[in-house]
Amino acid sequence: MPSSADLPEGVERLLEEFGVEELPGRLVFRHGAVWLTTAPEIPEELRTHAVGVRLCRVQAHGLKPTSFGLMILGERVRTRRVELSREDLRELLLGRPLRRTGLPQGYVALCLGGEVLGCGEVRGEMLRSQIPRARRQELLVALAAEGYGFSPELSKRTGTMGTKGADVETQEDVLKGAILLEERGRTFYEHAALSAQSRGVQEIFSLLAREEERHKAYLAKLLGELLRTGKVAAASRLPVDVSAAVLTEAVRREIEAAGFEAAAIYAGMALEERAVAFYAEKAKNAPPELAQLFTALAKWEQSHLDLLAALDEELRQRVWHEQNFWPLD
Amino acid sequence: MERYREIIPDWESFWEVLHQPLPPVIRTNTLRIEPWILRRRLEAKGFALVPLSWDETCFVAKGEIPIGNTLEHWLGYYYVQEATQLLPVKALAPGPGEWVLDLCAAPGGKATQIAQYMADQGLLVANDSSPKRIQALLANIYRLGVKCAVVTECPGESFPGAGSFDRVLVDAPCSSEGVARKFPHLRKGARLGTIKRLSGIQKRLLARALELVKPEGIVVYSTCTLAPEENEAVVKHVIERGLAELVPWEPPVPHARGLVRFGTDEYGPELKKTVRIYPYHFDSEGGFLAVLRRPA
């Protein structure tokens, strides 16, 4: 428990509230915060930014645990844990409070699958995330990339989601897989647009979300036709791809280097790469009426990829040339 | 890069590999998770992980989503760190309870690796001179949950104190020619003016590091550039002045030895104790490192 007489009042009580019985280090008070450290001593001549990991901040209304602090305490946090589903977590990360009853008032530890992610706060029946904005955005991107990623297992499932035998992929299976792919893309871009700070990048993500929605609607129409009539007509009127023209000079100027946009663009590229590969592969084995559609969709997703790659290159050049970046690690 | 044709043993392989993508390597943060658990978690997400033959805590990790975009990365269970960049800390070989200084620590890959070697016990001072880069350093120290680290902001050349550290790492700012696989515009090589300017800074940093380490303490000097002016010439500078002696170090990977001469510059046979890594040696970036000991 707290080992220094210089600690602000309430540290011990805060730790007790979270059920922390033993600390993996000692506590020191510096820069208006309580730090958890294993450093035996700190040379006085050093001007420090940080001493280990900041455990809590001293605020006007009392002590506030930090997200990194709770994360490092991990399993030692035995009480005030709030286990979240991925959907609930996504809502919190997007800045939307959740209505929850029966939770203790005040700060809590937000958890996913038993792992502490950071700090939340309960007021009345509303639960809010206190994870810093930049970290929230990074986690959103990670969850989106994971959720929409095709692991080999997931790819198999996507390809055989029908009920007509695991090894035979029907037109229905392929169309369902394609619809799922477009839906994932739409959701990803919608979240990315919500989180991006640059207006230009927001618009690009919104546009990509709208395009994925149009793809999905078109594929759903074909699937309905297939289920009704047992066949699909040749895809004759594909929606027009408009993504190529949106990377204007104004957008280039607005891109936030090294921020959320960089990570989201990167994740979007991975998403589009998979979509191109998916459609190209399906086009090879599909009957002519679907092969034409999938070839067109592969080209379409490729144009999205090209757009994101151009944005990525813009960022890369900027980081290198303007931010005095030395890639030492 | 053409000026290095005479010193790179296999120029054709060197040039060819510069045009190939770099395999993504991750280092398990053993302060937070066991390598086999991390491997199992990432494999369940579709990544193919192959452990490095010379460091089983590290993996080549290939997958369909970027390796930096996972929950495990966000939780600080691993650090994406290029294979050559793992070597300086191996050479430094810090241990639990020691006092260690990473003089140019941002963005924190090597500092957090040092903390692992120290089992998070002792004092790790992670310093950098740039406020902007300090933010990246702090983010990584916090994310990986390093508790023994004290983060400071100070120009390395004027870092305060004297003779108090067991080991010091000088991963010096450099012209970065060794990372041309990641940044293709570097394939043409750095400007000589830039190299000369950096060489001066590097000499001052290394000389200061040798004052900060205890007598008989170890200093590792490393860069990610191929320029002899930033590598052998810097080491020669401190050896000549009697500030340090070179310690031979055998890396666990294929490598070349440091240069004895380059053009009209003579560095001497002693510099063979230093290590050069070319990207074709083990499908990595290029780099240089030297292990030095401060005289008693």
C-alpha cells in the first residue's frame, strides 16, 4: 500500500475502493499526480516528465485514476470492474454513454474479456468512458480492423456460410459473403468518419461508407432475385465509382499526420486489399453473369485502395520531411 | 548509396533486398505477457507467427491486417520493432537492479526492451531532447507499462551528472540510410553535408555518454545508417582520445565487421570489433553498433 508520507490524501482509499491489496511498485507524488514506479531513487538533478506510470491525478474534486494506471494494475483491480461487450465498448469509444443500472457511482475499470482497458465513470445510470481521446481512437481502429479482418478461419466461414455443404460454394454463398464484406466496410468507414478530426478526411471516409452501402444494396438486390427466381441476371448497370476525384489539394493540406487518420487510412487499406482479393478470386470461379459483377467490384475496391494509398503516401512524406522524424526503432 | 559499393561485401544482394518489403517483426513485452500466450492470441486472429531463431520472444508476424492494429498491441503486449533494432540492447545486456541510461530514447522501442532485460527492476532513465518525440516515448512507456523508467527531456550532450550509470545506450540520431527498405527515397543515400553535421553531434553524444557511465561501465553506440563518418569515425574519435576501449561483441546473426578504412580515411584495425549489419544479412534493415568500455 502507499509507501510515501508525501502522498496526497485519499490514495489509500481509492486503491481500497478498487480492491487493490498489493502494488507492483512504490508510489511517488510528482507533477500533481501519483506515480507507480519500481525505480529505487530518482537523481535530483534530473528534470523528469514521468516516473514510471501515472496511477492517478489530483483534481479539484479528488483523485482520478488514469487509464494506464488501471491497465497496469490489471488483475489486481478486483472491484469496480465493468465487463463490456464489444458492441458496448464501441459505443463508449465513440463517446456515447451507456445506460446501466446497479453500477457503483464514480470511477470504474472498463474491461473486455476480463482485461482492464481503462477508466470509466458512472453518474446516475450513465456509464461513460474516461479513456483519453487518442487512445480511444486507436482502440476503435484496432477493433474495427480485427472485426473486419479475415483470418483464414473467418475466410473459410465467410465462403461457406450457406447450408448446402461445407465444400460447395453456391452463388447464394458468394453473394452473402460479398454483402457481409460490404457491410463491414461501411461500418468501418462510418466509424472512421466519426472519429477523424480533419474535415477533408471525414468527407472521404463518409464517401467510402456511402459507396460500400451502395455496393451492399446492389448485391442484396441480386441476392433477392436469386432467391426468388433461382438465377441472377447479368449485372448491367453498376453504380458509378466516384472516389478517384476526391483527393483534392485542400484535403491533402488538412490531413492530420500521425494521428487517428493515419491509423484509419492504414486499416482501410488493409480492408480494401482484402476486398479486391475476395472479388478477384470469386470472379475466377463464378458463372459469367456474376463474374462480370465481381470483376467490376474488384476494380471498384481497387480504386478505393488507390485513394487511401495516395492519402497514406501524403502522410508518409509529411512525417518524414516536416516532423524531423528519425526512424530509430 | 553508390559510394558504398566498395565496402559492402555483396553489393548485388544489398541492392536487390533494398527493393523488397521488410518483414514485420514484433517483440513480446515479457513484462506483461508470455510469448507463447501472445503467439496463441495473435494466431487465433489469423496472424502467422514465426519466432526469430536467435530470440524466441520475437516473431516475424504476417497477417491480413496491419500488425499495429490489434487489441494486443493497444494493450501493450508487444512492440513492433525491426529485427536489426533488437541488437543494440542485446549488446548492452542490462540486468535487474542496474542503473541504465538511454540517451536518445524516443520513440521508446529500445528503452522498453531495456526495461524487459532489467525485469523492470532498477533505474532506467529514458531521455530525449525533442519535446515532440518525448510524447511518443511517453506513450510507449505507458502502453507497455514500464515502471522502472524515468523519462527526461535534455539535450544528450549536456545531460547532467557524471559516472553514475552502469550502462548507457547511445542510439544516435543519424542519416537513417539503413532504413531505405521502409523509406525508398533513402535509397539514393544521404547528403554528405547532412552526414558531416550529424557526425559532429554523434561524437559529442558518445563522448558525453562515456562521462556519464561508471568507470569500467559499458556504452553501446548504435545507428541505423551505413555512413562510416557516422559510425567508425565516431568510435575512432573517442578511442583516440582515450575515453573508451572497444569490447568485441559477437552478434547472434550474420554480419560484417567494422571498416578499417573508407576512402582516404583510416580507422585502424581496432574498429574490426564493431559490427555492421547489411539488409541482406538476415532480411532486415541496416545498422551499425559498437560496444565500448570506459577505462577504470
